[in-house]
Amino acid sequence: MKKSEFSDPFEKARVDKGYGKMNDQDDPVTMVLRLKDVRKCAHSWKTFQSGAEPGRIVVPSEVNIRDTRQIPFEVDPPMHKAYRDLIEDWFKRPLGKEYQQKLKKITDAIIEEVLTMDSVEIVEEFSLRLQSRALTLLLNTPYEESETWISWGTHVFRSKDTALDGDKANILYNYIDQEIDKAIKNPGTDLYSVLLACEVDGKKLTKEEVKGVMILTFAGGRDTVINAVTNSIAYFADHPESLKLLKEKPEIIGKAVEELIRYFAPLTHMGRVATEDTHVCEHAVKQDTRISLCWASANRDASIFEKPNEVVLDRKLNPHVSFGFSHHKCLGATHARQIMNVLLTSLAEKITSIDLIDCKENIENLDEFKRKVGYDSLTVKFNKR
Ligand code: EMZ
């Protein structure tokens, strides 16, 4: 098996019954596995809510390390729309020319740097740096801030030994509190200042609400982007012919980005809490218990995707749900897509092949399912064009 392969652990359960079960800190989860059901449940916000206790819709649950509600992700309609409307335009800025040029500069600089090295560990030395430096564009903060974020490592709530690390989370919360206070004293053109000036129903957002948006912006797009970037580099190491294809046909890069994101599904699933006794796939789901919308499984649903377990870089129809579905569709998707787009463009321009030297896979343990979601480490050498 190639090192860049991501097999589908959900297939049997998805085909046989449509759902799976896992325990998570004594708050069990019924995992919804088929694309149509995932979409239907994502849409049914009255039955499957996001606005439960903060942290509970995340799997693993973050209720023990977080009190602040992430906004708009942990809010249901109609409030959800009110928040989302405030920030939608800001999160579309990555579509602008100038933003894309800056992102290209950041990406090219990292690639030039690693091209001089005999070997590079991609997770820490490439993906984390790229993610953090790119985030300065999304937040519109000084480039130097990224050094602080890089020092936090790949996940803000997890560390090497602890799946949920409260001390680590506090570093992020304190940092955001400080940045909010700075922006109150000295308003600028960054996301903190923009949020502080926003109003919902004629009232300014509170510090806690601003913090809720900022935590989501830092946490939601971190390990997900890092996995997407790292996994893509592993893929190109195994498939030099794909790099050649992108060099010859740059017009397919947009499709290639979607396909890699479908195949990798950097976020395995996201939870919801049932507001009433209900069922999924004829399986009873009790009020106040959790389901999860399993994007990773839905993306391999053979009733929707032809050759679901193959990477088809120019796949025509690709209704994947890696960015979620319905009103909670990922707010950071425009930024994430742009990072991937620029990455593929720059790799195709500058690299002929990538030698895979060593890797350690990151396997998520979901009880009956074990899923590879990325790499703890991936060491490669880039070969210059
Ligand atoms: C939450 C989540 C959002 C959560 C779209 O995903 O990402 C996770 O990595 C975080 O731990 O808090 O932000």
C-alpha cells in the first residue's frame, strides 16, 4: 500500500446499516455515514442542534476545556445567520487579487527555503508555518504574529500526550483576550477591531462574542489545513506524474484541490445534539444524545462518487462535504481553498518530484473505526525543477 493512501474504514458499516457507534468521554455518538443522510441531518437544525453546551458538538468533546461558545459554529438559526452575515464578507477576502499575491509570496518563500534542505519534516517545518503565516492574511495582522502561533504547535487544544489539554487551550484564550484588549485601546484594520465594531440587533458584540469568533478562527482551520497540506505533499511524493499533469494543465488545479480535499476529508466528522427522540437509518436516537455527521465516510459513498477510493484529480462532479453542508458550511473554506490552490500551483512550478524518507501516520481511534487522518510526521526531500 502506498504511503499516501487513505483507506475508507467506514465502508462496511455505511453499506450494511448506514451508521456507526462510538463512545467519547461517556457521551456516546451515533455516526451518520451515508452522504444523503449526512446532508439531511446537517439541514435539520431543529432536530439536530449545534447550539448545545459549548464544546459538546465537537468529537472529541471539548466541554471540559472550553466555556466560550464558538461563533457562528455553535449557534443555531436564526441567531446563526445574524452572526454569519457580519463576517461572511471578511472571510471572502481571499478571493481578492492582492490577498492571493501575498499568499503566493508566503508559499513560494517556504518552498524556496525547503528546497535548500536535504530533508524536511513537513508537519512542523512546512504545513504549520504555511498555515500560521497564511492566517496573518485572514486576520489582517502583522506577519510576525505567526511566530507566536507556530510556537503553539499543530493543535491548540491537543498536545502530544493529551488529547484535550486545558493548559494549552488557556494559552490561546489568554492570547485572544490580550489581542481584544489591544484592539479596544487601539482599533486598527484587523479582524479583532472589525468584530468589535460590529452590531447585532443594534448592540455591539461583547468581548465574549468576539472571543468566540476568534477561537473558531484559530482552532477550526489549524489541524485541518495542516492535514490537507501535509497529505497533499505525501500524495505528490507517491505520484510525481500528478505534479507533471498540474504543470502541463494548470487549468485543472481548482478541480484537483476539491478532489484532494474530498479524499483526505481533513475533519472526520462534526457532532450535533438531538433535541427530541428521533432516529437515523431506523436507529433510535434519544433526546439529548449526540450524532455526528461523518464527512469522511460520506465522501466515499459509492452511490454518489464513482471510484470513491481513487484520487481523480480532474473529477467532474464532486459534491463532497469536507467543508460541511447547509448553513454551517465552513466559513474558512475560501481561505483554505486558496491555500491549497496556491500550494499546488507553486509545487507544480518549482518541484519535479518529492522523495518520501519517513513518516508516522496519525490514526484516529473511533472505536469500531480506525481512521488515518494525516501524519504525526512526514519527512521528505524536494527535488527542484
Ligand atoms: C472547533 C472545530 C471546528 C474545535 C470546523 O471545526 O475544529 C476543531 O479542531 C477545534 O478543536 O474547537 O473549532
